[in-house]
Amino acid sequence: MADKCALLEMMRWGSVNVPGIIFEYSKELDLTTDDIGMITTILYAYQQSKPLYHTGVEMGKILQVCPCLSKQKLARKLARLQRLGIIALSQPGKGTVDKTIYIEPLLDKLECLIIRDHPQLSEQGEKAVPARVQEIIKDYQDQIEQLQLQLQEQQLHNNNNGVNQADFKKVADFIAEKTGSLISPTMVAELRRWLGDMALKPEILLCMLELCFERNIKNPREISHIATDIKRYAITSLDGMEVYFSRFVDRGNNLAQRVQAFDPDLIEFGAFTGIDMGAEARRRIYQKWRYDWGFSHAMIMKAGEIMCQRTKSGGLEYVDSVLSNWMSKEIRQLEQVEAEMRSYKLLKRKNADGSQRSGSKPKPSVDYEIYIPPNAEDIKTKV
């Protein structure tokens, strides 16, 4: 019985081994799982070669130990490893099966990486590290420094939105001192817009804010309209700013009434959705979205578009519910809205497929309804 045991035959064939260090440095060597499998095949073919002190292994031996490989597939995989500098091929003038494969380049690369990470393994420490290894270490150090600098710049840009931190602090401290309280989140957002999008100099902002606080104008929305006029009229001096305040702000001493007289964003939203935004209550709802909730005009327009797509007769209540949902989910960018809608449609499709498989009738969808554009009756009458 013992002389017919298949397990003994399996043990006689041996095992396929691959050094674990290849997995450790596979990413740096740009190796894929297929590459590692090919290296394993090469190592196994080398183990089966006699005598072991000979370097290199012929491609014919690889085809012999791994019959599932064809010549074309083997040649393609070896060509990739050769381009990566993992192996070397000799005897290019002979046939395919007569070429010899050497893995010394792989061993050289692994040795350099090991000495790079563990210089103490060399006989004399860093002094015994070959020049090639030192160059590799220097290249990696330079790459790390460049990546750190890029990361710092990206973080600074994300935190400040292109706003100089010193200028922001100077103006924010001035506002806190004049108002006697901490600067509000709404004022922070508007201040970033003044310094970033409008590119107003901090000196101009300090003069403008001083004149606003003298007139007890502390609402960020009202101050933003003044800042927009200063940018539009290119006012860059204190004298010009005082003339502007005397002609436009002090006349009637009712800035809020002047602001309500013309608001391009509000007019655009009303024309886009067909909702009459002339009433004061509706204006306040829009201002709540824009300034209290902190949504951009583009996000409010997107909510209006969704309202028009999903309802027959749109209303501010639907837009308010959409924006409230986005605020609870911390959705502040149009890209996040598109991702949320794709996820919702995918989930809806899966639920519909599940209902069909179970035999139950799917519930009629009420999310998307026909939207009748404003003044549709007038258009129909004229036709």
C-alpha cells in the first residue's frame, strides 16, 4: 500500500516557491499578479534545472514545467519583464525555445531596495552603499519632498480657496472688533468671496467695512451688494468710496430696499422656474437658502431644475425640501448632486427588478411627473 501512495509522488515533485520580498516591493517594481506568476514559473523551472550552480534557465525548460503556456504567451510575458528590467534574455539569434532567461537584474533591484531601506545591512553602513543605490535613495527623497510640497499647496488651497491667510485674518479681526462678537459663518463665507472671487484688496475692504459699520450696516448680504458695486465701478480710493456711499447708500437710508429693487440671481431663478419672486416672503425664502443655509446660486438653480422635472406645478416648498435634504447630507457641490441622483436611480432600478422577480406589481412612480412650463396656456391659445 505504501509503495502506491500518491502523496509520496506529489512530494517528489516538490513545491513552487517565490520569495516574499517580491510581494513586498511589487508596487515599486511595477509588477502585476501575472508578472509574479511568471517569475514563480521561472524560479520553479530554475529549481528543476541541473546542475543548480548554472545561471539562467532556457525557455524550453519553462514550457516543459508549465505546459499551459504557449510560446507566444510566454514570449509576450517575458518581453514585458525585460522592459521592466526584471529579467535579461541572451542568445537573441537562436530560436525562441533556445533563449536563456537570467533573473540577476531582479536580484540586483531587490538588493538595492533592501539596502535603501536597511543601510545597516551593508558591511560599513552607508559608506559601503553602492553609488547606484545612493542615486536611487536620492531620487526617492526628492520625490517625497515634491509630493509633500504639492500636498501642502493643495491643503492650503482647499482651506483658503486661494485667499491669503494673513489678509483674511486682518479683515476678520477688524470685523470682530467692530461688531463686538465672533465673526459668523455667513460672514466668513462672504469674506472669502470678497478676497477670493472678487479679488478685493484688504485695504479696500477695511475702508468699505468702516463706512458700513458707521451706518449700522452689518448684514453680510447687504455688505456683499456694496462690495459688488465697488468691484463693478472699480472704486479704489477712500474719496471714491465716500462718494458712492453718499449717492447710493445714504440716499433714503434704506439699503435693503435698494437691494431688493434688482437682484440678478433672484430674477434668474424666477425666470428659470416660472415662479413669481416679486413677493417679499418669497424673496426671504431665497435669501434663507442663499445666505442662512449657505447654498450657492448654482445649487439653488439645480434644485429648481429638479423641481421642474418632478412636479406638474412647481413651488418653493419642493425646492425647500430638496435643499433641506442636501443640507442634512452635507451636499454642497453639483458633482455631489449628480452622484446622489445616480445612486438613487440605481437603487430604484434594483428595487424594481426585485419586485418583478418576486411577482408583485411595482408601485407606480411619483418621483418624475410631467412639468408644464409657465405661460403654456398662452402659447396654446396663440397656436
